[in-house]
Amino acid sequence: MPVVGPGFTSFWYSEDMEEQVVVSDGQFILLNSNTRRVERLGDTIEEAKDALKLLGKFEAFPDFQ
């Protein structure tokens, strides 16, 4: 995955391109481009996947699966 900026190492877009999962400084974060909401998903990819499942958004990120 490409580098987005300082501290950002990876990112995945949702199918509708409205949200992104970003790895920043070792933390997985969910960003919403419309609402500008930021939600921490966890420190590991497993925690992030579990958090997305709890939020009902896991299926929106097929490249992250």
C-alpha cells in the first residue's frame, strides 16, 4: 500500500469510497470522508477486522479481508 503522508503507512477504501481504514503510527483507524468522523479500530489487523465486524462495515472493505 502507498504512503499517504507522515505517519500513515497503509490504507484501504470502502466500496463506496466514503470510508478508509488507515494504519497510522501502528494503529488502525476508520476515517469517514463525509462526516470527518474518526474511529480507532485497534492495534492489530485482527482487532481492526473484529471492530469493523462489530460496526457492520467489514463487508464494505473487500480488499481488507
